[in-house]
Amino acid sequence: MEKVNFISVQEAIKKKSGKVSLRGWVYRERGSNKIKFIVLRDSSNIIQCVLEREKFETQWDEIDKLKIESSVEIHGKIKEDKRAPTGYEVLVDKIKIFQIAEEYPIGKDLNEKLLGDRRHLWLRSRKMTAILKIRSTLLFALHKFFRKNNFIEVEAPSFTASTSEGGSTTFEVSYFGKKAYLTQSWQFYAENIIHAVERAYAIAPSFRAEKSRTSRHLTEFWHCEVEAAWINLDDLIKLTKDCLHYVIEEVIKENTPELVSLGVNIPLLKKSKDRFGRIKYSEAIEKLNEMGHKIKYGEDFGAEEEKKLVGYFNCDLLFVTNYPLEILKFYHGEDLKNPGTGTNFNLLAKGLGEIVDGSQREENLDKIIKRLKKAKINLGISDWYLDSRRYGSVPHSGFGLGVERVIQWICGLENIKESIPFPRTPDMIYP
Ligand code: ATP
Ligand code: MG
């Protein structure tokens, strides 16, 4: 038997004319007792297919029963047709039906809860498929970027005996009768790992029991974390810029059709990757007050303030450095030129807020111990972390980037849930 060469819908559209063999799922269907129109969907695109009854007399009963999401293979001739959804149409000569789908439980007007419960089916939508492709490009681009820049990928466990961030956002699990926690960050491991490999990164899930239901928090998110010896805050900021520039460029290169389908303004996105600003926390507080927000020095920005701040400084991505030490974690370094403030940054994205958090770390053991005492933190069994300061401490810096936040920003998604296939939130634990 001759081997059939199946091509994708997108390849067929590119081919423009001649014979094609396609397979996929019924995206839409309509027809009469003489003719049936199927819009066929595969991972690449959709295309209208026309079946005339006279060619399929013996199969017509079956064809007539085809419903949305039925799986088929078709063979026919493609031609341009301006009225068809993607500008081309296939006149079908042969069809093989794999399965006639049951009534598809996703229609036009399903609410968010239902789409959440049927997430495994909702992923088949053109929108979610586009996002999944962009996500894949972005993750690969991150890996490529760090490897090109001499970083070694080193993993850390998800089960931990204590937590780095601590507090109310910790997930506790039972670990053979003892308490364990799901990791919130790779950083404590990384600050030790760099004494071996100098430059390390990992992309892995972090878990945060975020109780507030916001449009930019998940309870399980993919955290791209980086730590490097011998680099300071300025080097780290440069690395962050280069990283974002590179991944956005890759996404534009690989996923222009997907970005277009999501309504992303590509020329603006192209410009965004170079529209960085840099200010100090104190300047941010001043500007916010000038613009009518009521916020005092020493307070953390609220979600609205973070979103708006970037625009006030006429850029798309804004590094805010030198937060007051009182609102920073003990491991962020102190800027000796601006005492009382940190060698840290938050990178805020216009319209969204924080997407990356980084700092040059405090490398001095005595200073860290003082900071811990002041904050009344007992590291307990996590004291091993401080071995990074006891045995050959070096200047070092690192950042944590929220993969879903970056996707949400690039794609202009209303809710972070859309940026991950199976989101986890306080309300969503299945599918
Ligand atoms: P936020 O203030 O926005 O809650 P955070 O300061 O608590 O974030 P970090 O510990 O700084 O978070 O985490 C590093 C990065 O990970 C953040 O800049 C953000 O991009 C991402 N991130 C943090 N928490 C979440 C979450 N719950 N869901 C998705 N991404 C998150
Ligand atoms: Mg942060």
C-alpha cells in the first residue's frame, strides 16, 4: 500500500493548491442533506473542508453525524477561497472517521468556573493552543539564554525541611510522620551551589499558599532562578535585561502567528524589549505621591501602584532598586553608598507589576546574623544555608523570574491562569 504523506493544515495552506492529506478534529460543522462543511483543526491551524453527498453516498449517514471534536482524516484538493475562515478550502475526496465525538461540553457561553473544570478540553481552544506554543518557546529560550551565558543547570528538591520565604504562604506536607514543606524558592540551595559551579540556574515549580485570589498569583508557578558568583547588582540588572530581550526576541521570531491571534501588538512588543528604566525606591515613592497615591517611605507598593509606576516613568519595564532594608529579606545586601537600603531590585512590567525580583546578596556572615536577629528569625535546621558565608564567601547575586508572569505580560493576558496549562489556585486543584 502506498504510504500517505500527511501534512499539517498550515503546510497545506502554504501549498495553496493540489492534493493534500490532513488529519485532526472537527472544529465547526454545518451543512444540509447535500453538502457538509467541516472546519478541520490540527495543532497548526484550521481549514474549511467541503464534502459533497454525491461523492460519499455510502458514508453519508456517518458524515452527517460528525460533531465538534470528532477525529477524522481527509484527502482532497486545496484551493483558495476568500470566504473560508483561513482563506483556503479543501474539496474532500475521501474521509476516514476515527471517532464521532459525544456532544462537546464546551460551547460559546461557558463561564470561567466551567472552563476551569473542563480545562483539559479548553486547552484545545485556538487561544490556549497559541499560549502553549508561546510558553514552550519561552521556556526553551530561557534555557538557551543561560547556557549561552555559561550557566549550569542545577536542580534542588521540592520537598524541604524548612522554608526560605517562610510565613503564611508555606505549604506543609506530611513526610513520613514529620513536617516538610513544598519549596518556595531554589535560592538557599543555589547560594551554596555557586561555590561549586559559579553560575547556576534552574526552572522549576515553586509553591506558595497564596490565599488572596489575585489575577497574578498561582499556588504553583514556574520559577526561573539564577545565581552567580562574582557579579554585583549592576551586572545582575544587565543580565536580567539581556535575558528578557532575548526571550522576547525568540517568541517574536517563533510565534508571530500566535501573538497575532492573541491580539498582541508586535511592533510595540518589539520596542518594549528595549524600553527599560531604572529608578530607586525613594524616587518611586516621590513620584507616586506626586501622582496622587498615598504611600509612605517604608511601605511596600500595592498592586495598583506597581502597575501604574512603570508608565509614570515613561518606559515598559522598570527596575526599582534600593528598597528599605526593613521590607527586604535578610539575605539582600545593603548598599553602602545608600545606607539603610538594599542592593536589590524588583522589575516591574507596565500594566502588570513585578515579574522579576533580584539582588546582590549579603555576603558577610556577621551582618547576616545581625539581620536575622533583628528580624527575629531562627534559621534552625536551615542553618546549613549560612555555610555559603562560612566557607569562602564571595560577592554574588541572583534573581527569580516568574515564568507565568512573563507570559502573562507578553501575551497581554487578563489572568495568570491562562499562562499555564493546568493552573493551581486556591479554587483549582483539578483537572
Ligand atoms: P508578589 O509580591 O508579586 O506576590 P513576591 O515578591 O512574593 O511576589 P518573589 O518571592 O519575589 O515573589 O518571587 C520571585 C518572582 O516569582 C516574582 O517576581 C514573580 O514574578 C514570581 N511569583 C512570585 N509569587 C508568585 C505567584 N504566587 N504566582 C506566580 N508568580 C509568582
Ligand atoms: Mg518579590
